Amino acid sequence: MGRYIARRLIYLLVVLFVVSAITFGLMHAVPGGPFDREKALPPEIIENLNKRYHLDEPLLMQYGRYLYDVFIPRISATPPQGSVDDDFLITVKLGNVWFKWMNFGPTYSSRSRTVNDIFRQQLPVSAQLGIMALLVAIIIGMPLGILAALKQNTIFDYLGMSVAIFGVSVPVIILGPLMIWIFGVTLKWFPPTGWGAKPPFVLGIFPRELGPEFFRYAIMPSVALGLGSSAIIARLTRASLLQTMREDYIRTARAKGLRESLVIVRHALKNSLIPVVTILGPLFAALVTGTFVTEVTFGIPGMGRYFVTSITNRDYPVIMGTILLYALILVIANLVVDIVYAYLDPRIRYD
Amino acid sequence: MAQPVTLDARARDKDTLLTTKRESLWQDALRRLIRNRAAVIGGVIILILYLTAIFADKIAPYPYEKQTLVDQNKVPAWMLKVFPTMQPYAKISDKYLLGADYVGRDLFSRIVYGTRVSLTVALIGPLISLFIGVIYGSISGYFGGRLDNIMMRIVDVLYAFPGLLFIILLMAFFRSTFARPEPGTFTYTVSQLDARLGGMLFIFIGIGLTAWETMARLTRGQVLSMREKEFIEAARTIGATDLRIMFRHILPNIVGPLVVAETLAIPGYITTEAFLSFIGLGVNPPTPSWGSMISEGAQVIRTYPNQTIFPALALAITMFAFNFLGDGLRDALDPRLRGTQ
């Protein structure tokens, strides 16, 4: 197992490296630069800006510099200066030296902000939205799937599967505006736009207080984002539970006179949830990376808008940072799933 | 996966085999599909939508780009009953079935023309991803070994790209590379073609480049399971070439799962196009797409909800139709899979 994880971690590094290389190449292949304006800047100024951000160097050198700043940790005697060039995501004081790691670079759109600032202030909001949406998906999806499987071919089954079809057929781009209009504008149950938690965050992710204020803002966008995933969970739960109920050990449990509720809870449910648990990882990654439309529709100050603005503005460090971050979330989620899978199902061995 | 049903029939009633008419896998599937009411309704809706797309210029009362500035945001009288909040400020004009948008274009006509974009994507998206995915996946699965390993690692890396970010990056690349080309060059021809299609060419390429990986994986898995079957070995012993085995023996047997997966993927392609148009990287204005209409309407959703809700409903109906048909196809082609995925 240890060797398997080690191999996967090396593989993860390779993937991140390739992703960063492709992104770097592709974004520099897009014509235009970060300092193109409607009203062109004087060439001297552009030259100076390019020099300031090392954009005048050969591409390979820029790429090397980027990798060096992001991946190679520094040990330095000076505490963080708070300047744009000395802004590391991880800074730890070890004795009298500072350990600094992961400088994702500046943003071209603002002289005083860095990509790390975006990660600190906007990423937690997206993560909160993603986690809430995942919770919604589980809370709606699992009971629906279980009910549909236990009462197969009854009204419950059809109802549950109708909800599932509704979930996959109505993505955020449809559900978002509809919910804003129905629950935000007409019924006035929830505020139509905004987000209830503001930085600083606890542990860098969680809101300081999980009060009604947070949920008042969070419920609509999380349902809009999570409903599609709840459909996936419901279908998977139903299929998996149906299959498990036909296993021999369920018949054995019944034959020895176990109460039906115990058969279901202790034998069927536990075993049927393995595939469901394993998709939570990729689902979470997809939810966190897929928040863009939700954030735009509901006016949530998350990472979402940087996806598009950074690419249209050629804000190279922000493009690299967001893509690398999301690629990291994806591969780690998949890795965790594979490990959890082996843990839950002893028949699976990775050697 | 799907055993030809004739084999089952033979096993069940040996004696009647010669007298009863043999039913092919597809005839059997079609029979089951027709019995599925939701799938039939979905299919009929899709048919109507395609007819709407083809005859859009006959159905739509106005050209989609015709602006009548004095009619900005006007709504027909019946709309006030549905959306009473509009009462205090709405200007009435019964010229427009569903109202007019912020520059006075007829919403109904734009929704009708919008079917063209969504339904073309629903047609072309699967074709491109099938074409690339099936070729890639069957080469990888059929030849196996080191080649398979390398090809699948490439797919793995592409999987690590957050899909939407990758497609945004690709679209930005296409849109600005082909922005102002010199006449006579290749880029000029491509950008002209794209302009003719209202900006859809690059959407196809973008979707195609990001959607084939799933098909490649599925195809590879299917080919792997077929490769060791006896009838393939039999074909090989009588000297069939690799190409012949692949196209005559393997592909026809794995077509079912591929078609089902592709049909179920269509709503995803439609959403992707709507998403791209929503963020302004999709179709070129003034070509109407439901995605761009939703995004334009969302800005005035508090005052004129009709401008968002009708394109959103059109999109939802289309998605429902394709999902119903896809589910029905899956149940019809492989009844054992009912309710999974």
C-alpha cells in the first residue's frame, strides 16, 4: 500500500508538470499580451512592464522561473516582507529561519495583489460553496436512491428517478435564474445574490460563524449546484443497493431470521455504499471546479470569475495558478478515492 | 456486453427457432424502446425541435437580429398575469408573443432560432467525440501492451485538466488566433467558415477536443473485453486482417454501449455550449443561443423575468427530451443496466 501511494504521488507530480507545461504553452500561444488596451499604452511603458514581470525573457526561462517559484521551497533568514515578490502560500517559522513555499506570482491586473491573495480570499468561498453543494447532493441523493431501491417499481421508485432525471436535465445555468426569480424575487425567502461569509476564515476555509446568516445566502446556490450531483448519487445508490440485495449473504441473513431492518441497515446498506462513497471524491472536485456559473448567477465572490477574466485578460500567473490548483484538487480527489476504495473493500489490493 | 438476443432465443426454445422469425438485436431494442413511453415522448420532442431548427425562418415571425428600439423590454398583455410584479412599469405590446429583449428583438423568434445552435451541437458533438474516441480507444485496446499504456496515460493527463477551464482556454485561443486573418490564408478560410456558422465551428472543435477522452476509455474497455472472445480468434485463424477484425467483428458488437453513452452525453454537450455562450465565448452575437439569452436576461431578472425564463425553459425541455431518450435507449439495449449510471 505504501509503495502504491508513493508511486501515485510521483505520478501526481508528473501530471501536474504536464498540465502546467500544456497550459503555459497554450496561453502563450494565444495572441495578444496582458498589457494590450483599447487605447494602446506607450511602447516604453509596455517594455518596462514586460521587464518588471520578466515577460521579455525567452519562454523556456519564464517557465523555469515559474516552476522554481512554485515548487522549490526556500529557507530564508528574513521574515516575509509583505511585498508582491515575497508572498508565499506556506510560510512557517522554524527556529530563526523562515521556510517559504509556493509563490504563485503576481496578478497583472493589480499591482498590490498576488495570486496567493486570490487563493486566500476567494478560494475559501468557492470551497464553502462546493462543500455545501456536496452536502445537498448527499442529503437529497442518498435517501432518494435507498427509497427507490427498497420500493422498486413502486411510486417511490418512479418519483425518485423522476427527481434524478430532473437533476441531470436542469443544470445550474437553468436552475440558477429560475430559483432567483421564484425564491429570491417573488417569494423573497432568500436574498437573491451574495454570500454570507467574509474573510478571514477559520483554518483558511471555514466561515467564522455558521449561523442563519450563512445559510440564508448559501441555501439557494448550493441547491442549484448540488441538485445535478444528487441525481448521480441517487441513481448510483439505487443501482448499487439493488445489486447488493440480490447477494447470497443477504439471503443468508434473512434465512437465519434477522429482522428486515437489520438486514438492510447492517448488511445491504453498508456494502452498497462503497461505490457511492468512491464517487464523492471526483464529485467534490467537479463541484469545486464547476462553481463558475453558480457564482456569476448568484453574485458570489469566489474564484469563478477569475477563470474567465484571467484568460481574456492574459493574466498569465492567474491562469496558471487556477488551472494548477484545480488539477491538484482533481488528482488528489482521485487518489483519495482509490485509497478509500481499497480500505472499504478488502478484496482490492494495490501492489 | 450485450449478447445478441438470438442466442438467448435459441437457448430458450430450440424447436421453434426454425419456424419463428429471427429478431435482430436492434429490432428487439427498437421494440422495447417504443414500449417506453418517456423515451417516445422524448424522441417526439427532439423531432419537433429539429423540425423547428430546420424551418426556423418559416416559424419565427421576425428575423432574429431585427432590433426595434422603441419596443425595448415590451411584453404582451397576458404576461402581466403570469408575472404580476411587472405591473407597475411594464410597457405593453401584443406584437411579440413572449415579449421583446433589451434592444427590442422578438424573444420568441430568438428562441426559435436558438434551437439551431443547441440541436446542431447535439448532433455534431457526439459525431466528433465518437470519431476521435472510437479510433483512439480501439487502437489502444486492440494493440495493447506499451502502446496502450502510453495512450491511456495521455488520456489520464487530459482528464486531470479541469474540463471547463480547458475549454475556456481553447476557446480564447481559437477566438483570438482567428480574429483578424489575412485574406487568402488558411486561417482566413477557417474564420470565414466559423463566421458563416455564427461562431459554432470553434464550439464544435472545443467540445470535440474535450469530450473524446470518455469515449476513448469506454471503447478501450469494450474492445479489451471483446478481443479475447472465441469468434475473434476464429476470425484471426482464417486470416482476417487487424482492420477487418476491428471494423467487421469488434465494432458492431460494441456499438450498443457506445450509442447509449453518447446519447446520455448529449445533454452535457448542450450545457457546454450554453455555458460558453453564457460567458461570451460561444456563438457570435447577434446569433441567438439559449445560453447567451439566459445570460443577457439574467441581468434584468428582477424586472423582466420573461427574458430569462423562456430560454431557460426551452433549454430544460431539450435536456429532458435527450435524457428521456438516452435512458430509454439504455434500457432497451441492455435491460440489465436499468436504472444504473
